[in-house]
Amino acid sequence: DLVFVIVPDARWFRVDEQSRQQVATHAAKLQQSLKPHGISVIDLSAGIAAKYGETPHLAYARLAGHYGHFHEQGYAAAAAELVQSLRAKHKLNL
């Protein structure tokens, strides 16, 4: 099975509602475009948001005033979410 993994960057967790809505719309369009091809999607943003609660941007390293890439703990949280999703949705024994 082919699985498409959405790895969110820090912009997915912006405070303003308009930015969050744009991200949600984009993610939904992406998932809809893959569905007819039988490609399943794992979106890691829910796991990051669950782990970091009100401050999911803290899963990312702050570089020159911007958050873009995960730091070590952020990558660990993303990996844990990916493994959990693969086990649950795809019955993989990892």
C-alpha cells in the first residue's frame, strides 16, 4: 500500500483563524485528490497538536525568528504519531 504522509510545518499552527482555515482547506483538497487513486493519507498535524496542546509551534526549532523544521523532540513526536497511525490504520506490526 502506498501511504502519503502530511508533515506539517509551523505555519499550520498559526494563531489567526484565517491561516488555520487556509491550511485545513489545503489539506482537505490534498486528501481528496489522493483518494480516487487509492492512496491513503496520514496527517501528522493532529498528533503534533495533541502532544503540544495550545503551543504546537513549540515542536519546531526557532531559526532566525521563524519556526520551520522540527527540533529533536518534535521529530520524535512526529515519528511516534506516524508509527501509531501505521499500526492502527494499516495493521502494520512495527
